[in-house]
Amino acid sequence: KLCSTLFQVFLLLVAGALSAPQFNPYYTGAFVPIVSQHYDLNPDQSYSFAYRSGDGSARDEVGTPRAPGPEGPAVTVQGSYAYNSPAGPVQVQYVADENGYQPAGPNVHPAIIKAVAQQVIQLL
């Protein structure tokens, strides 16, 4: 009986050890500091935010409410993001409104811009 009890205690200890969270870092690269950041939410539901980091990545965005449409309230969003990829710097500006997401910039393939334009024409 003592052997059975010890075995049960052993199994409980093993089960506890196996159920404990394992250390698994999501990112193992160098720490990248945030150099600047801001976020503003206004009473009219417009907003703006931005950040810049020490590795050159950045993001800016401004959201402006517009008149509600058939699907309810809507926001026009304008912004940009930038980062350094192994192939070189990436910079994208965008607008998202009733015509959909519209990216622009030197890193946006012309076929993407053409496809977005065609979809907008089809919606009209």
C-alpha cells in the first residue's frame, strides 16, 4: 500500500511538472527600443497614433469619422508604415475608406494598385 501511495504521489508530481508553462520566448532577437509614441482619441471618435523605434520602423495613422452609411458608422483612415527588411527599406502609405484599402509607395507592386482600382470600379 505504501508503494502504491508513493507511486500516486510520483504521478501527481510528474503531471504537475508537465502541466507547468514552459518558457518559450516569442522573439529572441535584440531589444528594440521605442523612441517615440503617441495616441490620441478625441470625443468625436477621431484618433491618431504614431510610433518610431530604434531600428527605423515606424507607423503613423489618423482616423476620421464620416457620415454613417448603409452599414453604419464608418471611419476614413490614412497612414503609413516603414521598416527595414533584408531586401532594403520598405515604405507604404495607405488610405482606407469606402473604396477599400489603397496602398501606395515605392514598395507596392503596380499590379496590386491596379487590382485595387479595378475592384473599386466594379463596386461603383
